[in-house]
Amino acid sequence: MVIVGLTGSIGMGKSETAKMFRRLGIAVYDADAAVHAIYAPGGAAVAPIEAAFPGVTGSDGVNREVLAKQVLNDDAALKKLESIVHPLVGQEQQKFLEQAAAENAEMIVIDVPLLYETGGQKRVDCVVLVSAPYELQRERVLARPGMSEDKFQSILAKQVPDAEKRAQADYIIDSSQGIEHAMALVEALIPLLKKAPAKAWDQRRQHSEKG
């Protein structure tokens, strides 16, 4: 089973690209959706996050906006949050992989915004990066509700620069030419991805068995 890492900085079009893979019949694990699930009422992250950051949870689970204010410009707080969230998300990802393997999936996609930032490229067989010129990225992000230039720049500062990601990625999807163009790129890419050497799943399974 080939494990493909799909990533891209904020505003690059990664989420739309993930939808394209799904429409073409490829199973996609969404790391952001997994975080939303563990932040929801009764989610596995709610109690430990409240213990670490008192006052950031309520009847709706973790209040992401309140939490963000505590961690956005505080590296120590961010690391504390990541130490809670990353293992929980990893467990959900492992469940997804095991289910895909049980269904004899030929290939799956792991959609992770911070793939390079968390060393996730070491746990996949190849990386697909979604990218676009900076000005288009900025335009997309600033059009989002509640976004400001300062917030955008703060987020960018915590992400590996797009140029570095482009240098490291195995394949690049250019999202600047519209949905149809990107879809054509994805369609052409899938046969190539299925031919990638599939080693990551075996390594994960061996690690899981040892653990």
C-alpha cells in the first residue's frame, strides 16, 4: 500500500486538492478533521487541553479561537499543545491506515498541513505539494473571515517556506490555474503515485507491533 503525503502551506489549495483525490476514488486521511473530532465535546483532547490551558474549553469542546490566543505567539505553549494533540492524531491516523490495509487499498493519501514541520515526510512513501505564487496565496488567505495581515504573517512564520517544500517534494500540484487544471494534474499523477516504492506502511506496522 502506497502512502502519499499531501501538504501545502496556508492558502495554497491543499484542501481542494484532497477533495479531488477523493472524487477519483482515493481514500484520504484528513489531519485537520481528526483534530476537530478530538476537540469536539467528549473528544480525547478536551480534558488534557483544559488541564494544560484552563478556560479554553466549554460545552462545545475546545474553543479554538481562545486556545489560539494562548499559543499563537508562545513557542513553549505551542509545544505543550502539540505534545497533547500529535499523539492523539497519530492514533487516529494509525486506525485509518489499518482499515485501508484491511480493505487492500492500493494507495491512500495522508492530508497533513504541517507535514514537513512535524517530520511527517519520513513516514510516507512520497510527498505531493500543493503550491501557488505568494501573491495569490496572500490574496486567498486575507479573504478569509477574521484573517489579518499580522495573523497571516504569524502563521507563515511557523511554516516551512514554500520554496523549501518545493525543493523537497516528489511532485507539485500548481493550484494557480484553476480547479479544472489542478484536477487534470491530479488525474495524471495518480498512476505515477501508485508505482512509488511502498515501504512506509510496513515500517509503521513493524513499529506498532514493537510498541
